[in-house]
Amino acid sequence: MVFAFTEYLMLLITGNSYSEKRLGYAADYCPICRALSPVLVTRIANTSHLYFVPIGTGKTLAFTGKCHHCQTIFPVEAMRYDEIMKHPAEVNALIHCTLPDARSIYSDELKLADRIVKQPASLSQSERDQLLEEPFLIYRERIESVFGGGSKLDKSCGMIAIGTTLLIVLLTYACFFFEKDSVIQQRCIILIPFVLTLGCFTCLIQYARIPGKFVKQRAIPAMVRSLKPLNPSKGELNSILGKLRRSGDKIGKKVKIDHLWNALQ
Ligand SMILES: [Zn+2]
């Protein structure tokens, strides 16, 4: 017991945590847009901390890129960029500065993307099946993570927390400002726990809604962007979702066929 407590205390004082650092902008191939796009490059590292203050830059675990057009986050090989730009720019300017060989590196992907648009009939059944499945597989892990408790607080939670704190500070100030035992002071004292409870409750509700909002506002629009050029039937989409459900992937349950189908129309 004493050992466990000491270990816990040590973890609070020092330990490792994941950190994300935005490095800037580059051009890379987005598998959802099926095109070269401007991406926001982020370094994910395992960093040691002392009293929650990071020590050093940590060990790099991966680099990710967030597509400017569809907001999809995917792994990138940041080490091959000539440089990473501090500010966003138009894709051709980013290709020139960050990945001049982008068109030859991704020539196969770009040719396939061109065929999808210009000669869809030339796609074999296995190519089509793979392409239809692709956006689901890209979003599978993110959906697994957001529904598995990996959501970060979003803007609405932050706004509620800030609003609640400001209101409590204001009410506390009013308690000292108004005459002792006056009606206003007594009302302020009663209001403080009420505001705190309401703020926490609203924040919790908003937090619980984050995974659903992610599916509706991020995953489905991105999947639609990828699926639309393929003009899938409802049966094809149903079959992919069914397969994912049977393999136990959350995306199979969380993405509703009707929502996806309606967004595609
Ligand atoms: Zn994209």
C-alpha cells in the first residue's frame, strides 16, 4: 500500500505524457480528398514532465497532417519535407516549398483519383470495393478513440467553463461588496452553488455530446467527400457498415446508414 502510494506520488511529480506540437504547413496527399492538399503538420511525442512541466522535446512517436479541405487527420512522413511553412498557403506554393516531388511520389494515387472521376467504368470490382471501404477505415480509429473516452474538451465546453468561473467570481465579489446579511448578499451566497452545479452539469452534457458531434460534423462530411465520386448504392454502404459491425468496430454502429445516405444525396 505504502509502495503504491509512493509510486502514485512519483507519477504526480515526474512521469511521461503525450504531447502534440503544431509545426506548421506542408503539402501532402489527402486520402479522403484524393488530392494534394495543404496540411497542418503536428508532431506527437512522449515527453517527460516534472510537476507537469515538460522537460525537453521528448521522443517523437509520429507526425500527423490535418487536411485543410476535409479536416481529416492522417499520418505523414514529415522528415521528407524540404521545410515546413509557418503560415498556410495555396497548395501549389506549398508543394514547391515543402514537397517538390509530391506529384511523382503520389503519381499512382493521383492517376487512380483521375480515373475515378473521368473513367469510373474502368475500375475493377475489387478496386471499387477497396475505394468504397477506404473512408470508413480512415475514420475507424478516430471514432473508436472519441467513443472510447479519448475526446478532448471542445470550444463549447471551454466557453461554459469560462462563463461559469466568471459568474462565480462575480457572485463572490458581490458577496463582499454588498452589506453583510443583506438580501442581495444572501441571494448571491445561494446562487454560487447553483451556478457551479449548473455549469458542471451543462459542461458534462456538452462533453458527452462530443463523440456524436464528431460523427455528424466531421466524419460523415469527410466520408461523403470521398464516397461521392464513386456514386455508391445504399446497399453497398449498408454492406460495408454491416461488415464493420460484425467485426466489432464502433464505426459500424455509430455511423447510421440513413444519415450517411441523406448526406450523400
Ligand atoms: Zn482532405
